[in-house]
Amino acid sequence: MLTANAVIILSLGSCTKESLPLFVNSISDPLQYPVTINNVVGGRWIRNESGYYVSEVPGVLSNINTSNHAANIYLVANGNETLINHSIPYMQGRLWAEVGGGSLHLTFFPGDNIFPFSYLVFKIVIV
């Protein structure tokens, strides 16, 4: 990419007013999809007034355009990847995740009022 930019800059520097190229790079999102973000750790869990434990991973998606793309969020545990875009049973409770504002929002509701882990690892795939 750096080489291509250098070639474009060098070639533009040698153009006259009459011979400017008609092509203008208007790509606003140069990423190739799907984009995978591995080893996202939810490690700061706070219990809210309703008894849900919530964890936010701020800015994990801040440099990725998610407006026209779906985000699949996976719990990575015991060698398995489990989609948690919707509520799933997990350790005698319910676990789910969503993305918003460039951040990952995680929620766990313990079925027996016991919080059974200190952190969890996730993978996000933007498709």
C-alpha cells in the first residue's frame, strides 16, 4: 500500500494541469472483510442493580466500519468457539454480547447468584 501511494504521489507531482488523472481514490474503508479480532478479554465485570454482570471492552471496534457489516461475537473456551450474539446458557447462567459505539458489551446473568469466572476470552468477526 505504501509503495502504491508513493507511486501515485510521484506521478501526480509530474502532472501538468491539463494531464491530471481522472481517477480519484474514494475508498473510505480499505479493510478486507471479514475482519477478525482475536483474544478480546472481558475482565472487568461489574454487577448492576438488576443482578446482571456487565463488562465493556471500549474501542475494540473503533477503527472498523461496522455500519454496513454484521458482527459475530464468539466465546472462546475449552477449545470451542460459541456464538453469543444472543443469550446462551453458560455456567448456570445466561451470557450474551453485542457491539455498539465501537465497543464490545458483554452481559452475564448468574442463575444461582454466583459469579463463576474472573475473565472470558472472545473473538469478534465483522462480516
